[in-house]
Amino acid sequence: MSLIPDKAFPVSWDQFHRDARALAWRLAGKGEWKAIVCITRGGLVPAAIICRELDIRMIETVCIASYHDYKNQSELQVIKTVSQNVIDLGAGDGAGVLVIDDLTDTGKTARVVRDMLPKAHFATVYAKPAGRPAVDTFVTEVSQDTWIYFPWDMGYTFQPPIAGDSAG
């Protein structure tokens, strides 16, 4: 099933930085964060901005693949789980842990991570209606039929990842 809809929402680096900082502002008063867990790969960039803004030094990743060809969402694949150090910081259930991703689309990825860290606070820069119930805080909602083109995906036109370039 192809997920690239007719509506496009291109996001520049400047816009993404502003939106990630806006997310940091919203999160600043919501708790004492002991650690950030970013969902890779999309959560890496906003997590870097948010950990700087909120002065969080413990940063961990959970690696989950859902889009394997930039066009079709398929079965979720957990590549790496959260380290025991972060689980221990969050009292074993994620309390005081901030989970960051760029987008919640269907909410499937967030639900997988919530099973790992049930009391963590989930935050995304962008949210689609189907994924909104899976996150606690977000900045901008876009329609379910909108495809967000993130700045790391863009040049003057869409840029496929180098690793997938059969001509190179």
C-alpha cells in the first residue's frame, strides 16, 4: 500500500528547527526529564535540539524501522531496544523519560515503544490524526493524507538516500 498522498508538506531546515524548539518550550514545564530516548532515525534531529534546549545529557536510541523504501509502510522491525541504563533511570517503567520522534503517523511505532516504557512522556514535532492518541505532546498537526518531506530528505527535489542509489 503506497502511503505517498497527493498533499505535500515540505519542511525546511529553518522551519524544522523552529518547530523542534517550540516542542522544547512545550516540554520545559512538563517535568524533570532524566533522559531522552529518540526513535531512530526521524527522532535524532529533534532530540538533538530538545536535549540542548532542556539541558538533558542522557540520550538513548530505540531503533525501529517501518518505512523500508520511503514509499510503503510495512511491518515494524525493532532493530535495537532501549538500554538497561535508561530503563533503570525511569524506575523500570519510563517515568521521567522523554521519548522523541519527528512524526506520529499511525501511532504504531509509538505504541511499540510505549510497551517498553509505559510511563514515558511521548513527544513529536508533527502529528497526524491517527497517531495523535499515541503521543502526549506535539507541535503541529497535519492531515492524514499529507506527506511530510523532511529537510534531510530534500534537495531542490526529493533526494533518495545514497545507500539506495543503484547508479552510484
